[in-house]
Amino acid sequence: MDPKPRSQQFAHEITEVLDRYTVPVMTRSTGPVAVAGLLLRLDREAETPLHEQIERSVRADIRAGRLVAGTRLPSTRSLAAELGVSRGVVSEAYGQLAAEGYLLAGQGAPTRVALTVRAQATRPPARSLQPSFAYRLDPGLPDLAGFPRDRWLRSLRSAWRQAPIDAVDYPDPRGVPSLREALAEYLGRVRGAAADPENLIVCTGFSQGLSLIARWLRDRGVERVALEDPGWHTHRLILEQAGIEVVPIAVDDEGLRVEDLEATDAAAVVVTPAHQFPTGRVLSSERRAALIEWAERGERLIVEDDFDAELRYNRAGVGALQGLAPERVAYIGSASKRLVPGMRLGWMLTPSWLGWPLISVKTIEDRGSETIGQLALQDFIARGELDRHLRRMRLRYQHRREALMDALARYIPDARIEEGAAGLYELAELPADVDEPGLIGAAADRGVALEGLALHRFKAGGPPGLVLGFGGLPEPAIEQGIRLVAETLDPAPADRRA
């Protein structure tokens, strides 16, 4: 066989490869280029590859209706010549659009806009359901700006560097073992919990933890669960969504009234013993003992919401109830107040007999929580960053709480404060003639987010009040926010009232 044709064929193949992947030197100006009905926008100085720019331009024209279904597009050869790019660039752009369903392309047939595509109406940008306020005085919001992003980024990088290959596989539904070990050590050291990593489940936060328990209780035939009154309204919503009737139990100066609980047929109770929400009271030692006795006598369950117990400013923290009765208490904590809510990481310490039922429910729900965040949190705890962060934030929150108290004394002296010197909020009871819903709405119109006490009561009535958060604002903003609330209560100039 004559070798010449074979060499010519090889040269032809090499030419095609080079033509496909080599972009010639550009002499045309950048900007919109009109080609056979297309208005292509190419920027040769941009980092975005030219084929992606062509894709975006054609895709945008189809979505906007400038290219209707069935429209014939220029061939790859002619469009490449007009644009001064290689034919391979245009072929890659057309191929991607065809894979997405925008174009129809076949061997020997012209490329057309797919018959199934339709122009999309112009729509505004996606919006958040979260309202925006200049002054966030609602409770439970930590200092978002105080989150140590650089230290967290270091932990994220460490997590990716050191993570084994199977870290990106479906995770252990209980959570990454190394994080469970780190959390167990931390909770035992800081919260006095009886923490066994084998009985620890990582979840997305308190809400998911309580939701899992509520569904398990309902499946076991439990119809009633007791809640603190007043208490966090989300507790009630989660239980009711699971089909469980809630039984309100009053709270006094010593916390939950266990004697009232005794008179109910509730099979479980949800409590905030270290820092009751929203009153800020601590469950007394006598009530703790009585509550545990109630649970053990009837083989009942206590769900402990430990949402901000490390944030105390005038005395040492109160230990977790779970440490006194680990087989009767399901302990739930989260990163929401300790770090930031957007982290969506929480943890449950369960009685040994409850672990596998909850693991099964968790597995069915989401196959386990996101892994890299867990590995980063493990590194963050192991390097002592969580302890350091909480030390910094205690001092900052203490100053902000003092600013709130000073502003209330100056601008709303009739408010009665339930002083707890802990957490991220204070309960301020207002004079009986104050219209609580009207105050909250009027304050919102002035850019101040408030949360009323009525939201957390089971029954209407009782004195009006505000659950005022101080964690998310610096001191001057706290004072200005309270000043605006005072002006809502009394239109007289604030300086005249002060």
C-alpha cells in the first residue's frame, strides 16, 4: 500500500484536532456581535472560556424569546468564521446547549432551536422569606459578625485535607465518629453530661432532634407531651405537627412546676432547665430531683433543650440535667447560639434504649447530616477554638446585656425586668395597658424586630411583655432600638422622657 495516502490522512486528522482545540489570535473587538440573527456577547479578556460565553448568550436569547422554537442557527463553520474563533469552540457550545435540551442537532441536518422550548417571562430576582430589620431585638440571635470566619475556614481546610476518601460517601447516620468523640468530651467537661459517643446522634439542630423524638413517641402511641408555659412556641409547633397533644405546665421562680406535671397523663416533658425560655429562670435542685423521680417512676422521657447554657455572666453555669439521669433524659444542643444558626449542626445524647429507634428515624429522613461541616466542627473543638470563642463572646454579650438594661432604665422605666444575667435575651414585662401586638407592629414599621411574650403563652391573657434579644447588635444599636420602641410607646420626645 502506498504510504502517502496514509500520511495525508494522519495530517488531516491532526489538523482537525488542532482546529477543534486551538483558538486563533483574535483581532476583532470585544462586545456584542450580530451574526445571522444572533446577538453574541464575547469578551476575549474575560476569564470565562469563549464557548461558555457563546452558550450563555444563546441560552439567554432562547429564554427571552429572541430565538423562538424552530429557528435555524448558523452552522458551526460559518459562526466560527464570523466570530474569529475555532470551529471546535462553537461545536462545544452547541453540543452543551443540545445536551440541555435547548437545541436540536443531527448529522447532516441544520442546528435549530428545540421545538419544546418556550420563552420565559421576566421575573424579579429570588427573594428571602426572612424579613429584614435595621434593629434585631428578637431573642436567640447571636453575634453573627463575631463568628470567627478565619478560624472556621482553617478547620474547613483541615477537614478537607485530612478527610479519608469515604468521608464523601453516605455518612454514618449517627454522625462522624470523630465529631461524636469530640462532642462527648466537650459536653462531659463543660456541661457535666454523661456523654457516651455511642449514644450521641448528630442532627441539624434542636428542631430536627425534637421532631425525630416526637415522631417516635407518636409511633409508640404517645398522645400527650408536657411543655413549659410560657415556653418556646416552636416546641409546641413541632409536637402538634407530629400529631401529639401538648399539655401546658406553669413556670414559677423555681422553674417548671413539677407538682402540676404529676397531675397529668403526659408520657414525656420538654424542659429548658439551665435557662428557661422565656423567663430566664433556672430549675431548682429540688425541682430537678422531683422531675427525675417523676420520669423514673412512670418510665417517662425528659427532653432537655440546652440551647445557651454556656452563656452565663455572673456565676458558673448550671450542669445538664442529663448528667443526673442519662437513662431518662434525651439531651439536645446545637451550634445555633454557641456559634451561628446557619451552621445547621446539632447533637442529641439519648438514653441507651432510645438510640437505635432514633437512628432509624434519622436514617429514613436524610441518611445523615452533612459530613464536611461535622469534620470542621471536630477540628474546631479539638483545637480549643470553641472554648476560646465562647470566652470572647461571654464578655461581649455581657456588655451588650448591660447596654440593654441601661437603655430600658432610661427610655422605658416602667418595664419590669426578669434579670437572669445569662443567655442572649431578657424578658421585659410591660404595663397592663400596653397593646403588645400593636407595639410589635409599630416597632416593625420603624425597623425594629421584636418578639412578644404572648407568642410563647398557651392561653390568652397575662401582662404584656417583650422577649428582648441583645446578642446580635452592638451597644449603640441596642440603645437606638430601645429608643425607637420607647417612641412607639409614647410619641413624646425621648429626650424629654429620659
